[in-house]
Amino acid sequence: MSLELFHSQVIPIRPKLFRFAYRLLNNEEDAKDIIQDALLKVWHQQERMTELQNPEAWCMRIVRNLALDRLKSKKYRLTEGLEKVDGIQSGHQPSPHLAAEQHDVMSRVHRIINALPEKYRTAIQLRDMDGFSYQEIADVLEITLSEVKINLHRARKAVREQLQNLHVYGLQ
């Protein structure tokens, strides 16, 4: 792989890789470290890039494996809470009350998603937040297409039920 190929195929997906790593680790600095390690690993295995059908899925798999290794290591501690919520900036400023309410709802959704088992959390991240197709998710996670659909269904159902319980009963 040439430097031009690396710049054209890998560098453009770096923000997506970062978001994925951040969602897995919940720590910005660790996510940056993982991305740096992943890019180095991709560069060192550059001969594989030319024979891959989906280089993006391969890069995502590398990020996932490095992040999971980091989570499994005894040194890793969850040091950052959910402090940032990515929002879409609009042309007008919402009222402070509405902005606080939206932030509160998004924080609850993120807490619920973060509490899901890893396989559900990863599937929902890849599909609903990063926009991957079912087949791309299957490639990244190295599972079958039906497993992707089952994991997504169960993840969405769990999130929906917890939000409904919170709304109706005030339960968390």
C-alpha cells in the first residue's frame, strides 16, 4: 500500500474509528491511543489492504480488538463519565430549559446503552450511530448476519423498555 492509498482509504474513516473506540472505552484519551495503535497496525499490515473487500470493516475490527484488549487489561480504569453528548447544532438556540431537558434525555439513553452487554452495545453503536450496514457489522464483529439482527433487536428492545419504565414509572 502506498502512502496515497493509506491517505485515501484509511485517513477519511479516522473520525468514525475514533467514535467507535470512544463508545467502547468511554474515555477520550484511551480512544485516541487506540486509534493511533490501530493506524500503526494497519500501516504495518499494509500488504493485506490490497486484498480486502472491505478495508473499513477490517480497520473497525482492529479498533474493536484493541479496545477490548484495553478493557480486559487490569490497568484499565473507567475514568471518564458521560460528560459530552454529541448534538446537532441548529441555526437557532433552544431555550435553556429545552436544552437541559434534551441533554438529560440523551444522558439517560447513553447510560442505558453503556449498561448493555458488550455485543449489544457494539451492534447498536455500529448500526444506529455510525450507520454501518448489517453485512459490514457482521464483518467487523466476525458474526453471522442473523446474529447481527438478533443482537440489534435485543439491544433496541432493552433500551426501549428501560426508557418506557423510566417515563411511566420513574424507574431507572
